[in-house]
Amino acid sequence: MQNKHNNKAGFTIIEVMTSVSIFIIVVTTGIVALLNVNSVHNKSQNMRSIMDNMNFIMEDISRNLRTGYNYRCINSLPDSAISTPSSGNSCLGIAFEFAEGDPSISNDQWVYKIDSSNGTDFNISKSTDGGSTWVQLNPPEVLLEGVSGFSVLGAEPPPSAGGSDLQQPFATIILVGDITYKSFVTPFSLQTSVSQRAFDI
């Protein structure tokens, strides 16, 4: 009787190990890529949230200035003449009478100021009681630079009110700084200008 041998061979251990290794490398690469994409997405979302916050600050200042009046450039607080209109450049703060405020009352002025506790890191704050109390507007991740500030033109009274100014009150807001999220630092620069809505020339 003749024995027939089956010569069909299976995978060797080396082939199996090679296949498994390639599979592990491919899966690991895919997971790393997925994690990187997720990290970039989270960073993008957080940065977007912070920038939305800064845009909201600019919109808040612009909207309130547009409907307000009696703009005053401020370089020091407290300001005894906070309710007196005054033009100026590179101001650290701007005060104005809110749309529903009373010009004869000095403690109802709305004020925005940019200040620093250490001379290098600046924040922007808001007051609705003439500078008695303040609320910081920017989040902790945002620090402004000293070049940030306000400019005010045409704030003085027009001839019809006993003055000599012939320009409509006009203000420019500049916010320059850095956003720090984890180890990432992103610079930004925002600027907008707004004129008083009420006719004043």
C-alpha cells in the first residue's frame, strides 16, 4: 500500500508575526492621526470660542458708544471731570453717557478702560457707575498689550451748544494682544471705529 503525503503547507510563525506587526503599525498610525485631528479640532473650537468672546467685547463697546453721547478720553482714574466731553488720542479709557443716562449725574457714566497690575499684561474692564466698580471683560486666556486703547475725536460741544467743535463725535477702539491656550500662543489685533448716532454738529 502506497502512502500519499499531503504537501500543503500553512503559514509559518514568521509570516504570522509579520502580518500582525503590519496590522498593528497601520492601526497605531490611524489612531495617532485620529487623536491629532481631534486635538486640532478641540484647539480650533476653543480658539474660536475665545475669539467670539473678543468680538463680543468689541460689539458691546461699539453698540453702547453708538447710542451714547458725551464721549470723554480718559488717561487716569478716578476722573473728577468724567462727565465732561473731551477728545484725545491713545486713551487708556473712554467714558460716555449711556443712552438713558442723565448728563447732570456723574456716577452713571459708562466707562471702558484698559489697565494692568504689572505694567505688561493688560485687561479690559467695564463700569456702569462712573468707575466705582469694574467687571473684567476678557477671559483669562487673553492678555492685551499696551498699544491697545481708544481715540476720541469731535467730543467737545458744537456751536449750537455753546462750543466750537464741528465734527461728529467719533471713537476708535484698538485691542491688540495674545491668546494663550495650553502651550499655544496666538496673537490677534482688532480695530473698529464708531460715531455717535445722535446728530451733534
